[in-house]
Amino acid sequence: MGTFATAAKKRGIKIYHLNIGQPDIKAPEAAIDAVRHYHEKLIEYAPSPGIQSYREKLAEYYKTKNIMVEADDIIITTGGSEALSFAFLTCFDKDDELLIPEPFYANYKAFATVADVKFKTVPSYVEDGFALPPIEEFEKIITPRTKAIVVCNPNNPTGYLYTRAELEKVAELCKKHDIFLIADEVYREFVYDGQEHYSVMNLKGVEQNVILLDSVSKRYSACGVRIGAFISKNKEVMASAMKQAQGRLSSPTFGQVFSEAAINTPQSYFDEVVDEYVARRNLVVSRLNKMKGCFCPNPMGAFYTVARLPIDDSDIFCQWLLEEFQYNGETVMFAPATGFYDTPGRGKDEVRISYCLCVEDLAKAMDILEKALEVYPGRKK
């Protein structure tokens, strides 16, 4: 879709980008200042596992979230993407299998392909807000080659927040079959309506099976910093991941300087950010559900939702918005939900919406969508 967006901009069309999770929230000033005031005369390689002071401080941060880990349980990575790569290359051999609820973050499939891992999905549905599928559906497709279940909590692309009870069911299954539970928790701070995030690191009886993936990108609105974390209490897993960390030498020094300083960010910063995202979510969900033929669940976390629209094909619709439609010289860009499914045919009437823009821009984007649906040639009756 990027090519079509570029062409639209060249024609003078303004695009509201609801297709990507790039927050417009300001990053913590103290973290930016730490990079500005870096005083070392050399910018050296950081240690392969990460700068020690940062790992120690990060462990303290996790303890404030009731995640009891030590610095030696943490490897600093070049973004959450590298943490994901480490996990797949550590836990799987060629043709091993992973199980994942569908829809899922598209890059999981990309990294699985690089690692020669077979990708097996268990469907969740927009009608129930993309809740965890029945655990029996996972068990049905487990084979001797199954090595892990992967979850993202809160979820990208759906915004669904898995409950403690749901995660405990997953943990029981992982324990029964002695497989890994790999959890992406990069949206931990963004949980709404009085709900609480429950980390997989607190699951009992599977401490050696759990791998936690994390990132500063969304937490501090710092996607370009490219610092993540690979976390496990399993020493064998950590030793294997460390070989990969040594192979790539180190993660960015300036990124770690930023991230270490960011840990001092006061809770008031997150309180304000959460309030802002709640306002944005409420606007998007309420507007969508008032549009004829649309349905949007109310996400409890992250800053995404997957909505069902009265359209024939989300890929065609999203391209049409960029190529053929404009309202007062403006249009909107969504991510077709087909890119978040592995099952052929699924997601054709769904789009992922990122509510990372301000309320005013989101209101305009919803106006554009409403007008577009009125005239879209492939609208369902």
C-alpha cells in the first residue's frame, strides 16, 4: 500500500495514517536529554548482553510490575524484532511448529519463515472481540514437532487483553506437552478501563518454558531507538540466545543510553498517555459502531483494533481509498486485515486501525471513512 500512498501524496492528497503503530506521543524528555548530554569521547561497542547498568535498572523496572527477574535473565536486543528472531532461532529446529492465535502480528510469520518454522494458527473471531480460542483447539493441532505457543498481550493487531485465566490455560498446555510459551508484551503499559496486565513471567510451574519479549518502542513512543529485550529464567535458552547476541556484537549504545534514562519516567507520563489513548479508542469505536454495516470490538489494550466493514475485499478497499477516493482533498490509510491472517479468505471484510493519531485527526479520518463507505463500489448490501 505504500506505493499507492506515495502516489496519492504526489497528487496533493492528505493521508491520515491509521495503518501503522507509530505513536505521535512525545518521548520522555529526560531520555532524549541523556543522549544529548552523552559525555564519553568514544562511542564504543556495548557488551553483547547489553550495558550492565541498563540491564540492572531494567530488572528493577520489571519488579515494579511484579515481574521478578534479574539482570542475568535479560539480553538487550536491537528492537523487539531481534528478540523475536532470537526466540525462534533458539527454540526451533527446521520444520518444527509454533502455534499462534489468528489474527497475529504479520512479522511473526516472517521470522518463522526465516527460521524454517512451520506456522500453525488457531482462529479467533471479531464477534467475541478476538478472545483466546478454546484451549482444546490448540491441543487438537499439537504434534511431536510442536515446540511453542506464541501470544501477544495486549494484542497487536486486535487490542485484545488476555486474562490471567486464559494465560493459565495456555501455561497448563505448555507444561503438559513441555513446549515453550513465547510472549510479546511490548504494550504492557497500555491497558484500559481498570483492567490489569498479567505477565507470563508470573505463571506457575512453567518458569523454564517461558520467554518474554519486550521493547521500548511503544512504551516511550521511541520506535526509532531500536532497543528491545529477550528475557528468560531458562539458563540453557539464555546461553543459546547469547551466542546470537555475540554474533551480532551489540545493540546500539545510544539506544541503551536513552532506554536506561527512560526508566526514570514518572507514572504521571503513562497516566496521561493512557487517558489520551482511551479518548482516541472511544472515538474510533463509537464512530465505527454507528456506521451502517460496521462492527468494532472495544479493545482493552495496545492502540489497535480490528473492525469489520461492509466491504467485499479489504485489500481492494484500502487501495481504492488511496487511488480513487478523496473527501475535501483528504483520505485515510488502513492496514488490510488479510495481512494478519494465515488462513486463506479470512480478514477480507476487516481492517486494522491504529489510533495513534490525535482525537481531531481521528475524527476527520472517521468522517472520511463514513463518506467512503457510502460510495465504495464493492460495498456489501
